[in-house]
Amino acid sequence: MEPIYSRTNLGELVHVIQRGRDITQRREDFASEGEPLQAAAIRLTQGESVQAHRHMKMSRLIESTQEMVVVISGTIEVDFYDINGLPIKREVLKGGDCYVTYRGGHSVKALEESKLLEVKNGPYLGKDKDQEAI
């Protein structure tokens, strides 16, 4: 896992990159338990299982949208931006890789035909109410 920290607010986590090939631990959480979007890299060996479970109802206050993108197939170039809108890093991600944007911004360019899975906390009220251009 590769954390990307703000250059504006030193020590503040803005993005995380996880390469599929680097998942070697049973579980590695991406960020602190206080983040609205919880993500983890999990490695299961043959025969291991996760017990059947469900999640309990709980009231939560969400003040920002956080997003995870999983590259299913293909290759993408991602520009990561700091909380002040300035570029902070550019990375190429391939099938099996993913990233989480906790704060700051991001842009994606397909370097070849790619399939992505996008996950974000909701409710989602549409692009006009959720996004602003950098």
C-alpha cells in the first residue's frame, strides 16, 4: 500500500494506492477507522473463509465524498491532486490495482481500453451537487 500525504497539510492522508500484486497480508486497512470510506486489502489462502455476517444500522455524519476506484482490466493514468487543487503525483495503474481518494482530487485517463469499478459513500445526488472542477 502506498499512502499519499498532503503537501499543504503535512501528515494528512489524501490518497492511497494499492497494487494487486502487493497484497501479502491477511488484512491491511487503508486508513484510520474515522474515515467515512473504509477500505482494506485482504489476502485469503485456499480454504480460508470469512464468517457470514451483516452490518448493524448506525447513524453517521458524512461531510465529504470519498471514492475508491478498482481497475478490473486495462491500464489507466491517474493524476492525484492535493487539497488545494495542485497536482501531487501521477501513477499508472493496471488490472488488479486500486486507489482511494480521501480528500483532494483525481483525474483518470485510459491508456488502453479499461474497465473500472467505482465505489463512494452516498447518498449520491448527481455530478452537479457532488463535484467541482480543479
